[in-house]
Amino acid sequence: MMEEIWGSFTTPVGTAVAWVTPDGSLTRFWTNARSLPKGGRRDDGAIAHVKTEVDEYFAGARKDFTLPLAADGTPFQKQVWAELCRIPFGETISYLTLATRVGDPGAARAVGHANGRNPIGLIVPCHRVIGANGTLTGYAGGLPLKQALLEFESGQPSLFPFTSLS
């Protein structure tokens, strides 16, 4: 079993926690973390590259992440997560559109499930997927965070920094 290396830093939406492999590939990322991990080895320096790109994102200087990713998932989940990375900054798509993009328009529900299991939120932008009727649907960080991220990406930076999303 590979050693878990993690670190944390502050963002405009709360404490972020990132897990990386020994070579620096990102395996998990949470924003608005309520507590820090208990296991693994903490090394904030090992995630400095993650912090840099996330800081650039929130400063409005980055629209695409270039971090090496190594999330654990099924082949279908990985296919969905790869397609999420192709949704441009500031745009949204529906679960049906995402299912069509992965080659199975009838798999919107399965795509939604894979989207919900995305372990690298924000960087693999699952927040950019919305309901077919334009409504916001589930987000691990909570719908207020999802809405705030979408508003931020649409050019409403006055929403940052947040004081509370609860």
C-alpha cells in the first residue's frame, strides 16, 4: 500500500486538504474541510504545487489546472472524471450532456453517481454539472459552495472571500 501524504492550506472557501502520491500526483482534494485527516503523513511542502494552482484559480489567474492526477476509481469513473476536466471554466453542462460525451446518453444516472464520487473536487470540476432544467443538484461541498464557485467563474468575484458558507 502506498504511503498517504497530505497537507492543508487556507482558501477563500475554507480549509483545503490535498493528498498526493510520493511523486506529487494528486489523489484527493477537499475544499471547506471541517477537520484534518488523522492518518497518513502530513507534509504541507509536498502539496505546494497544489496550493499554488488553487491560489492562482481563486486569484483569477488560472482557469485550467495542470496538476498530475492519480485518483482511484473504476474505468467508467475515470472516464467521467476525465470528461469533467474538459468542461471549460465558467461553463456548465447537464448530466445528460456529460453522459452523451462519455458515449452513453442513457447513462445520465450512472454519470451522476460517478460525478458524486469524484475525489478531486474543484480541480476535477464536478461543480460545473447541473440538472437538465438548469437547477443546481448535489455537491459534496454543499450547494452554497457549488453556487458560489459557479458565480465566481461567471465573473462575480465580489463573492470572495467568503466569511461562511454554512
